[in-house]
Amino acid sequence: MAAREGDLLTTGHACDGTTNLATSLVRTVKANGIYGAVQGTPTVTHLVPPIIPPCSSHVAFLNKGSTNVKIGGIPWGRTTDSADSGAMILTSLNVLVNGL
């Protein structure tokens, strides 16, 4: 399903296990009235564990998107696509991007 601004992802690290996508790099296509998120879209600032505590804040990115469906020439993200050190988990419930 289509990834959009604000959609939820797992971070793949311990301090903040989930976060959301921030503003998409390209804002021309919407899914369910929300701008689609493309590869390279940043996450909201969240905590990542350092080697020595306490956790520090960082921004990560949507790392992958569809190879066939693009917005402005950039791959459109989908459920299960890589983001931060985790993956997209909560995206549009009814807009498919290349079958996902």
C-alpha cells in the first residue's frame, strides 16, 4: 500500500521503536488526500541509542520505493519498504503501488 506523509514505520532501534514520515520530497500526488512519500523522504526526529546512554535524536529516511511507480521520477514508498533501520508498517489501506 502507498506510503504517505505522516505514515508509521518501525525504526529498527531501541530508544524509539516507531516514528512517522515527515514532509515528502515531492508533493504532487495524494493517496487518500495525503501526499505520497517518495524514497528519501525524511522521518520525524526521533531517538536512536548511542554506544553510551542517553539516547540522542536523529532523522532517518525512507530508503526504498517502487522500481516501477514514481512521483516526480522518484520511487513511491510502500508498506514493508525499508525506512531508517526498519520498515514502513502503517500506510494507505486501499491505494496500491505496483501491487503492494
